[in-house]
Amino acid sequence: MITQQNMNKPFVYTVISGKGGVGKSMASINTAAMLSKMGYKTALLDVDLGLANCATLMNEPVRATVTDWINGQCVLEELPQDASGISLVTAANEPAQANLSSELIMDALDQVVHFLKEYHDFVVIDTPAGAGEMALWALDTADIGTLILVDEPAAISDVYRLCKYVYNIDPEYRFASIINFADDEATAESTLNRFNTILSYFLQKKSHYLGFIPASKSVKDAVIQQTTLIESEAESEVLQELEFIANNLIALAANHEQSQLKPVL
């Protein structure tokens, strides 16, 4: 397994979903928190412009945003703020802050990611739902796109259409999947198998399984309490599954270093 000591290059993964309400930001926060607990320097970049909620879910006031930096109200080094051991960066915290050209914002975010990669092993990018400009920028920036799947026909259909759109741009793009709100591992694997059957039949593609987050009261409680699952002392089963996901991300990072492959949109 790749270790913090021999990890030569940072690994960037984007967390994305076809629709809202599937626990995307919760998954972003908690996989980042687990990587941090395991000793990896981890940054979390929330690029849901004007509707960012990673800071809210961690009960953290946003001190400075990327749009503040663009407007000269802070310096780049002031953007990351410590949140549960994670370096949290918010692109824009109010809709009015996002009233800048997308080209300007994405250019600034490129510089932010470059800055974060200098000091972190992992950079997690939490995106808006769907396939808008910001989501596509995040996928292009990442070494892999992480899909959040739930066992719901509409949600699976939306993720499929998202993948189809991305594959039309880059047929070689790599996706992995986290199954959220699953009752158990068998249910999670069944959800992914059904999704992969659709991908394989229509697009001849397959998404890599990272793991699942259980449908647990402790997960709901952590969201209500605005804290990570680690800090809320969630059930051991939930934390074990998070660690499983983190170890799979670490393995992907190791394979990425060996292959030197990066998807390009």
C-alpha cells in the first residue's frame, strides 16, 4: 500500500452526482476526513458556486473564498482553513459572489488546485450536481471522477446520462463509484452491478467500486450535528466502510503514480 512517506505526487479526485440530495458533500467530507485520520495531508475544495455546503456540514464559518481572492480581498495563502484536520477551501459562499465570468473563476481555481497540490497528498473536489461547467472543470482537473450512486432509478439514470456526456468528450475518462445509503455490502454491490450493466450495454464502460456508506442513523446524526463521522464517533461498521473507501483511493493513487495516466476532457 502506498504510504504518506513514499507518496511522491498528490492525487486529485472529484466527487460528483447526477442529481442533488444523494449525499455527495457528505461523502466528500468524510472520505477526506478518513484520509486525514490515516495520516495523509488532505485538502477539500468546494466548487459549488454560491451554494457551497461543505463548511456548513462541518459547522465552519467561511473566512475567505476564492472569489474574495479574485477580488483582491485576501491572499492565496489565506484560503485554506483547518476543518477537522482537512484544509477546506470554498470557491464562493453566496450566490452574489459567483457573479464573475466562468473563465475567470476556473482560471483562479486552477491556481488554487496547483497551490493545494504543493502541500497535500490528496485534493478532494466537491462539485455541484449535474454536468455544468464547474463539474466538467472539476472532472478535467481530477485524476479520477468519483460517482455517488444511490439505489434509486432516477438517480441512476441521471448518473448514466452524466457519464455518457463525459464519455462523448473523453472516451477514456475513468470513473469510480461510492454507493451511498446502502443497507449492506450486498445491496451496494447490487446497485453498482445494475449501473455497470447499463454502462456496459450502452457505452461498453465500467465504473470501479470504491465501497459504500451504510444507511445508518449515525450518518444522519452526524449531518444534523454538522460534524464528520469520525468526530461524531459513528458506529464501527460505518467507520470501517469509510476506511475501506479510503484504502481503495490510496490504491488508486498508487496505481496512478505507476501509470502516469491522467484523463483529459
